[in-house]
Amino acid sequence: MTNSIDEIEYTDLILATGTNTTENHPVIGAKVKRAVKRGAKLIVIDPREIDLVKYADIWLRQNPGTDVAVVNGMMNVIIAEGLYAKEYVKDRTEGFDALKKMVEKYTPEKVEKISGVPAENLKKAARMYAKADSASILYAMGITQHITGTDNVKSMANLSMLCGNVGIEGGGVNPLRGQNNVQGACDMGCLPNVYPAYQQVANEDVRKKFEAAWNTQLSPKPGLTIMEMMEAAGKGTIKAIYIMGENPMLSDPDLQHVKKELQKLDLMIVQDLFLTETAQLADVVLPVASFAEKDGTFSNTERRVQRIRKAVEAPGEAKSDWEVICGISNKMGYAMNYYSAKEIFEEVAKVTPSYAGISYERLEKGGIQWPCPTSEHQGTKFLHKDKFSRGLGLFTAIEYIAPDEMPDKQYPFLLSTGRVLYHYHTGTMTTRSEGLAERCPESLVEINPADADKLKIAEGQKVKVTSRRGTVEAKATITRKSAPGSIFMNFHFADASVNLLTNPALDPIGKIPEYKVCAVKLEAA
């Protein structure tokens, strides 16, 4: 997040898009509700009638996968009516002329034809956003999990900069990360193209710094994303995979294909808390400690680094992840002689400028938001206050591209996937919780009443959902949350693995699959 969670409560306007905030991020959802109660305006852009719609001043129900067109349409109105932040655009950005020229053709009427959003509603939302003194954009996987996910995120940045909302309190572009410490894992370099703190693998000076710190030679080539790894496993160019805290046999698209690719490996190692669906295929399973059984830090979605402390001993042979990694590394000939999580964090601070001023001693007094470059620095509430890290903020002129797979006669429904209040991701922990499992024991297929009537499907009836890649069966729930012609399923349960259906088409830059748009047919089981 460019800004802080607490700022949400005191901003003038919130634009929530591609985020079912009250279910997937309930603490932040509560902040949004309090902001509305205090008088903030709320715009919701979502194909589903999520809970936040009840609190919204405007709800733009776009066709799935048309986010770029909708945002371009909003910017068309803002620029045409002279509502944009002219001085901010002039002094702090570049690329405006190209953006202006491109969005001219995205008139509200054209956008209505693409997205289904009424032109008048689009105009109303654009004016409301532009006139707010501060406006916070919140988004999540409903924006990123498309073949145009990168374009979608850049569109959010375009809109925010256009109205001068980046670098101010209560503004910004704020991705809500999927689970605890996703942010921290990325901060520490769990991405194929960067070292800790997003320092580029391809940058020679950066690479030399880490070679000196780690006393080894490092490749100048970025690594592979998860989907690229799976493809390489299928081709035989990768012989072994070491999977830590990930369950691709439930989380990856087109699961039948994923299973075939994994089975071609010479060696698969899985390091996890439980014997997941992926671990069941592994040659070696390494048990590790949970959050309550280890020391370390987590970094949350607002860049806040916080201590976690061991409360109980881990059962059996389970160890902290860092201990397992060090043990394997030492056996393979590269010495990792660390003795505590604190010692590792001290090394992090030495090689990671944004963490340089953070220490365990300081964290005992409370969390600190990076960047925190010195021990005297108090942390950073919001980013880009005076300037962008690249100097000027870059507008990107982005054309709308349709989803990879659209409904047709054979597969007339559009399937989107997501999460529900009671579970995280593939349910490795939450489906094993008795209380949560009682609240949500199985996957459901959300069907609009009009479609249910046509297909003669009743509440609780078993239905069969089929795509070009597979078939799953689950109970139907009849609800107006899903639009006519669209259905929704969560991806938490192995006995109705929705990712048997999903499309593996990737965003060409982020390499994220298009989980949110998939053509299916629906029938009674």
C-alpha cells in the first residue's frame, strides 16, 4: 500500500475495486464502513453484489475483465471536464499527453457497450472521484488475476495521479495483500526478478552488493514464476522443485495439467505445516513450525514490520523455515551459519535500505512502516510525498484488451473465483479449524435466480460445472450477488477444486493466471 490502513477511515472518498473487502480483509472492511459513517463517499466497482455495495454511493457493476475500459472512461470524463489536478500533473508526472489522447476515444457511451456500466453512472463516479480532496483506491485479486492484471494496476495508478492523490495523506493506490506476510515475503525477495527490497537481479551494482554479503557468485538472469516453473517441469528442463508454504495442486489453474507436470519431476520437496494435496505427491516432505511456534517478523499490507514471538514449541520434528533451509544449504556445501531469526534480520537491515533503520529492539516498542532508512527515522506513513522514486510519476496509455476466454454457445456462463469470509486460500489451516469448517464446510456455486429458474436448479441442489479443462460438482446457492450469466465459486476445497476449470492464460508481464474470467456450462448433477 502506498498509504496506511488508518488513513482509510479519514479519507474523503474510497474507490474499492476488485476487492470483497469485508470478507477478505475484514479489519480494513470495518475501516471502510466507519469512513462512510463519518461521511466519506464510497464508489464500488465490482461484477458481484458484494457487502460493500450496501454502503456505496455508486456501484459500477462492470462485466468481468473490463476494468481498463471503465477506468479509461472515468479519466475521459475527468480530463474532458477539466477536473484533473493540473498543477500536480504538470509538476510531478510525465506521459500525460499520450494518456489524454488515448482516453479520448473511451467515451462513457463506448465504455457502456464494453463494460455494461451505464454511461451516466460512469460520469457520476468520475466527477465524484475527481472532486474529492483525498481519495483512496483499494484493490485486490479482482484486479490482478486477469491477463491484463498489470494493465489494470497501471490504470489505477493513472487515475490516482490524474487527480493528485498519490503522495498525500488519505490518498494513494492500495493493494490489499492476500494473507499475512505476503508483503514480507515479497520484501525479502521471494520473487523471481528481485533481491530483498525489490532490488533488481539484473542490476550489476545490486548483484555485486549481494555477492559480497553472501560470499558467492549470483546469476544475472531473473528466475521463473510459478507458472513458468510448471511449464518447465512439463518440458523436462526443470528436474526438481522445492515448494515452501504453497499448494499448487489446489491453487494453480488447470489442475489436471499441473498434476501431470509435477509428476514428470525427478524430485519434488514440499515444506509445509500439513500434508497438503501437493505434499501428497512429494518425494520428501519437511514439516515446519506455524506462526505461533517460531520467532521472526511479519510485514503486513501497509508495509508495517512487526515481531512475532514463539508461544509454544513446535510438535515432533517440525522446525522454523529458516532452520530447515540452513540445514539443507549446509549439507549441500554452502555454509549458512545463522543461530537465530534476530541474526538473520540484522543481515537484512545491512543489505536492505528500506529496512536499514529497523531492529528487534525498536520493534519491541511497536511495528514500523518501511522505508525506514536510519535508526532515528520513525517509518513512513505514506509514500511519494515529495517525489516518486523514479523522479516523475509515469502515466501509461493503456488500451482495453478483452479476456482470453469468453462465454459462447457451448460454454455460455462466465465463472469467477475468489475467497469467502471463513477461509484463506487453499484452506491448509482454515479448513482444519472446527469452528470455521462448521461455518463454511464446502464449496458452493453462486447462481443468479434468473439463471436458476431457467435451468430449474433449486437451493442446495448439486450442480455440475464444466469448462474446456474439466468438471466439478458442488451445491448451488441462489443469490443476486452474481449477475445473470455469471457464476462464482471459492477455491478453498479439494473436493470441489474450482481450479480444475480455470484458464491458465497468463498476464504477459506479471505471469498471473486469469482466475477471474473463465467460460463454463452449468447443469444439474
